[in-house]
Amino acid sequence: MDPETSDAVWEPLRQAATAALAHAYVPYSRFPVGAAARLEDGTIVSGCNVENASYGLTLCAECTMIGAARMCGGGLIREFYCVDGSGGILMPCGRCRQLLYEFSTADTRIMTSRGIKTMDQVLPDAFGPRDLDSAAAQTADP
Ligand code: THU
């Protein structure tokens, strides 16, 4: 059994993401999204999309999930799973890939409709925290 593809790894995340759908606030798009992640300490966190009458202020499900991850202090993301309103696997939008990247490692795995992927596969050549460090080093006074 490959631990990476095992149901024991992914089924609890699918269930948590699906359960989160019940909390989605989507009066404008009518497109509920649920997201879930297992963190480094094993905690499973979830999130749902929360829309706003000022449409652009909408919080994606990944956004509320990242807030939950920070609040519980469980560490970086080990695995991530996102679903649409019918429970089908949903690819995180571009902005949310960036949100996830901030809290991922080279070992983070993302469930996608094309199989299990690394963060680098879903957001190649990403800008991240280390780029800020190297930019600061380049501009630092000698
Ligand atoms: N949405 C998410 O919550 N996550 C994504 O990765 C894709 C889009 C939400 C935003 C909006 O509430 C609805 O889906 C339709 O775009």
C-alpha cells in the first residue's frame, strides 16, 4: 500500500472538506466550496467560502481554512483536499495556490482531478517567503 495514495490519508480530508460545505455562505455565486488540510501535527482543519455583497471581498474556502490552521497552531500543510458543491475534487484558484504555498513544504501533497500533486506542480516557480530573504540580502548595505 502506498501511504501517499492511501484512502486512510485522503478519505478523512475528503469528508472534512465535504462537511465544510454546509457552512459555505454563497448567496451570490451559489457555488459552495469546502477545503481541508492535514497539518504537520496531524490536526485536520477545514474551511468554506464566505461571500460578500461587495463581491471582490469574497473569502475562498482555502482562505478560511488557512485562518483555522494558524489558529490551531498545528504547523504546515501535509495534505490538502478541496471540493465543489457536489463533492467533486476542485482545483484551488490561483490566488489560493499562493495562500497554500506560504504554508507548504516540498512534501505537501494536493489532491487534484489529475491525481496527487506537489505544491511545485500546481504553482511552479512560485514567489514565496525565501524570495523576500534573498531580495533583502541583495539590497542590504555592505
Ligand atoms: N472559490 C473558492 O472558495 N475556492 C477556490 O479555489 C475557487 C473559488 C469560491 C469563490 C466564490 O465564492 C465561488 O467559489 C465562485 O467563484
